[in-house]
Amino acid sequence: MKVFALVNRILSQTNPNTRANVIQKNSSGLSALDYTTVTNNRRLATFLADLYYVMGEDPTCPDLSGNTLLHMLARKGDASVDTLRALIALRYSQDGNDQTEVNISFEGCSTR
């Protein structure tokens, strides 16, 4: 619950650098979304994927190595099946009508 309160506090900031803390990568090259995904934290991973979308970030964008969240999960095998299913089930509306699955990248994707 503390994570949700922290993210809410960050998003309420008007300084874009503070908001960017949610999506920045650490020294190991992992963002909060990447980390929660590879540690199989289904609830937080789906929350952060939704948060990325709300912030205008594409949770489906590949990293510098060309890997998406789904690639990371696939490498973990059966241990990550709950998180994998939850992320695949997410849908994002691009124009209010169409829904895009999280496993299909948006156009104009910038490298995370």
C-alpha cells in the first residue's frame, strides 16, 4: 500500500523530473515496471503498466537490448506465469474505441 501512496504523491507533483522517477531505470538498467515484472509481482506490475500508459509512456516498448516485458517474463518460464497472464490481459484504448493488447506495441514507441 505504501507504493501506491508514493506513486500518487509523485504523480501529483508538477515538476516533470519528479514524475519521471516512476519510469527511470536504475544502475542495473531496470525501471520499477521491469523490476516488478521480473520479480513476478503481478499486482504491482499491472498497476505500473497502467500507470505508464496514463503517464503517456508505452509499457510495451523494448529496452536498449530490444527486449520487452514479455521477453523478460518468457525467459523466467513457469515461475512468471501469473504476471505474464495479467500483463497479456491488459488492454489500452488509443482513440476511445479500439483496444490494444499489451503484447502489441504502440506505434511511435521510444526506447525506455
